[in-house]
Amino acid sequence: MPLHADILAAIRRIPRGKVSTYGAVACAAGHPGAARQVVGVLRRSVGLPWQRVLGSGGEIKLRGESGFEQRFRLEAEGVTFRGRRVDMKQHEFKFPRMGKKQTKKPRT
DNA sequence: AAGATGACGCCCG
DNA sequence: CCGGGCGCCATCT
């Protein structure tokens, strides 16, 4: 499974009103250390909840209008901020256990 | 193939 | 809290 597919899936699993971090997503996708690749996927893919992906500590790493955009969109989902960071203790989404491959269609 | 870059993460002063 | 440096992985020129 292409790494971007795993990352893509992980990002899509982030529920509304919750957020995650690049590193966490990469890890949840099964690619610890591939935080940068998470960024790549976010940029190339469209229709993803990119706003729910933040930097470590819940900090918005985007600059300029993009940063504002992200902040507003998150607040619109009910996410609260602590200064310039998202209140992670309240909105950090903990990815479910991922044994190996069984992540979506365990089907019989 | 090599060099440079990126919405990163973590350590150190 | 702030600034600086190094490591990671994939992509682009």
C-alpha cells in the first residue's frame, strides 16, 4: 500500500471537531517520521479535512491567509484555541489501534 | 544522479 | 518563550 494512501486514509479518519498532527497522522498511517509526506498528501489531495492537521503541540504551521483560514475553519467546527495553538487536551484525536492492515473493511 | 525544498519534530542554549 | 541546528522521507528541478 503506497504510503500516501495510508496517510490519506488516516487524515480522512479525523472526525469533525477534532484535530491531529502531521507526526501523529504519519505514525497512525504506519510511517513514523513521515510527517513531511503528510504535508505532501495534504497539498496534492483535494477534499481532505486539511484544516484538522496541525503541527506538534497543536500549532498551526501555515502562514499568511492559509493560517487564518485554518484557524477559522477549526473554530467553525467547534475547536477552541489556547493562544496560537489548538487546545489539544480537548481536541487531539487519538487514532485507534492499527494492528496491521485491518483498518477499514475487515469484512468477513 | 545530485542538489534543493517542504503546512515537520525534537533537542539545545 | 525565542532562535538555531540537525534528522527524516519523498518529490521536483
